[in-house]
Amino acid sequence: MASAKLTPLGIAVLELLHERPMHPYEMAQLMRERYVSTRVNVKAGSLYHTVERLHRDGLIEVVDTQRDGRRPERTVYGMTQNGLDEFNQRGRELLGDLVEEFPAYLSGLAVIDELGKETSLIELDHRVTRLRAAVAADQAVLQRLAEDGTPPIYWLDWRYKCDHRRFELEWTERLLDDLKSGRIPFQDCEQPKLTLITREDDDERKTS
């Protein structure tokens, strides 16, 4: 299927080119300003590689070159009709299709009983602490986006991410309370355990 060529970063590039032609450096700046990194792994090298691949596949084309003083010449790209068609097709799939995803947290929840009460409560406490810090940082970003006049439709993805993280925090806090109170009892508390190696012990062993 042709749209399989479009990676998440490729989608992000074409998303920007919907607004106007631009060079990769400007794309990188806008991606930082709009926190695209919350949904796409954005690195300078991968961005330029993606732009080159989109150009090679005929989804974008060179529309201009710019030079600012002694800086290297910058190539400005625009989206082709093929690029628009591919973007629209993949965009509909991403928005409307349900895709089975496998968050790592689910695997962690599955092994709580095997880890045992003490270890599980410590790790969940750590997770809650980190989530609280992340939720506070999210709120600061949302406030900044609202104040600087960025149109809300450009940060729907960020709002979703923030709401999802806040839900995870609230859910994990309830789980932690249920485990501590015994409302959700551990089943293997009486089973003998092998010697437990903590993260700190493992780190020391690796560096020794």
C-alpha cells in the first residue's frame, strides 16, 4: 500500500507543508514550538533524511532556494499533488482506524503479583512521583500555548497526551491505594522468594 511510505515524521513534515513551502530548518523550529516531539521522535538527522526520502518519492518538490548572508543555501520544499493524496489517505487512516497498541506499562501491571508487594509498591510510588511532575509540566506548556495565541487546532495532539497522562496518574494513584489497603490483595505473599536484586544492586553490579 503506497501510504505505508509515510512514517510519523513524514506525516509531520507534510502537515507543515500544508501551511506553506518551507526549508527543513524552519520545519524543525516549528516542530519544537508545537511540541511535535510528544508524538514523533524528532531529531535533526532523521528530519533531513525524511525530507530527502519524501523528495525522492515525489511527495514534495523543490520550489525555491534561499541564502541568508554567509549561511549555506537553504532548499525550500513544497508538497506535490501525490504528496497531498498520500497525506490525505494516511491521515484518514490515522484518525479513523483503531490500531492495537501495546504500552509497556501494561506488561508491568501484569507482573505485579510476581514482583511482590514491597517491590511493586516502591515502583508504583516512583511512577506516581514522576507522573505528578510530568502533569505539572504539561499544564505549564498548555498555559503557554494558550497565552501565545497558537490556534488550538494545532495542539490537539498535545491536549490528548496531557489528558492521557493525567488519567494514568489518577488511575495509578487509585491502584496504589487499593494495593496498600488490601482491597486488591496479593496472591503469592506466602510463597518463598529468590534473592531480590534491586535496580540499585543491578546498577552497581554492571559498573563493578
